[in-house]
Amino acid sequence: MSNEKHEVFSIPVNCENRTFEKQRRDLLRTLEHRNGDGSIELYTDEWPKELNGWIDSSWKSWNDRIRRLKQGMFTLLPLSTYGLVGTCDPILLMDQMERQMQDIRDQIRDNEIHSTGSINDYLKDAYEIGEDGKVHFQVCFDAKDFEPEDIKVTLTNDYIKVQAKKEIKTEDSICCREFCRIIELPKSIDRNQLNCSLTSDGVLKLGAPASVPDYQSLTFNDNGQIAIRPKSHNQVQNAHKLAVKGEPNTSVLILFTYYLIKNSNASNLLFNHLLFIV
């Protein structure tokens, strides 16, 4: 058994008064201004031209870009999605959960057989341009049902864990929903500058600057995603270098739910958890 100790660092969740779309508009306006006055650091000689083209394209296809970004967010799915109806009967709830757990085990087994992608393939839009004009790693979560105080973000080695917990109290029961998302971070980002914020419309954004020192070109593809061309074939094979993946694959979402059932004789705690691939 390994005696290695893993330090856990807490990342504060800042409250952002702007909506996700307002943040996006402000980003484009800031980049327009900074790119115009030449205050953005150059990755390549063509970077100002590439960046200007990306800004213009983002404005022209605003609705499509926003829709794609929102569709790519991590989402907390309700229990009803998995056939778990709202019941406080422990026997019925456990029976429903067991049936769903078996379905999930089957899905995971099938995924292990057919999947050929790497663990980070799902990071389709994981790299964005920040207000400083540099490449940033960024992932977003749909957290509209949670407040900043409900969310806990921690860093352990190369992994980020996002936890959110909400209690719903009724006269007869206490229902607690908790989800946990674990993401493996690329080696190329600056972990000391990881930041997290929750917009006024419930989008949790996690990001950090990324380094791109060894690449031949840095452009944008037709979908507005950052396209990186390495200098050598060996860099393509290096999974720890900065890479943008075009197809989503899998990530692990753990959803914990427990019910505290009250009756005249005693209080019974029912606990179970779901582990599934999305």
C-alpha cells in the first residue's frame, strides 16, 4: 500500500454579478480594444490577425456560439432522469436505485469495450482566449440550482474535484442532493492561478492560464475552437502537452442522495450513490 500523501488545496468560488452571456460580451469587447492598441502578447506574427478574425466570427455567429458553449457545459441530471421517482419509502427507493445501478454497470462495461479515446477527449471546448489575449484552460458547469456557499472546489495533484450539496426540507423528510465531478487537469496549465467563479445565472467557471511555448502555429478552426499545430510528430504523441480534442468522450459523475425518513418510532437514514459515465 502506498504511503504517498496528497495535498488538497481549496479553490474559493467567487460570486460574479454578470451573467454568462454578459461576461462573454465583455470578453470580446476587451479583446477588441487590447488587440487594437497592440497590448496583447504575440504567440505568432499572425496572432493579431487570427485573434481579430475570431472576434469578428464570434460576434457574427453569436447565438450559435453561445448555444454550443451552453450545450457543452457539465450538467447535474435530476434523479428522475434515471427513473428514480420522488418517494420516501426506503424499500421502494432502494429497489429503484438497484435497478438503475445495474443499468449503469452495463453502460460502464459497454463503454470500456467500445471506447478508444483518452480521459481528456471530452474537453471539447476546454481552451479559450482570456481577456489578456492568452490561451486559458476553462470548463463550465451548469450550477443554477446552487449558491456559491453550496459549492466546494478542491485541487489534488492533477485532479480538480467539484462538489455541490443542496438540502431540501419538508415536514416529513430531509432530502440531500450532492454531486461530485472529478476532472484530470492538463500538464500545461498554471495550477497556481486556478480560479473559480459562479455567474449570476448559475454557470460555474473554472479556469487557469495555459502555456503554448513549443507549437508551430496557433489558429482557430471553423467552429471558433483553438487549433494548435505542434512542431514535431513526437509532440503529437505526448499526452501531457496542450491539446484540443474535437469529440466528447467520457467523464465520471458521482451523485450522492440520501433521505432522512421521520416517523413516530425512529429516524431511518437511507443512503445510496450512483456512479455513471456521461
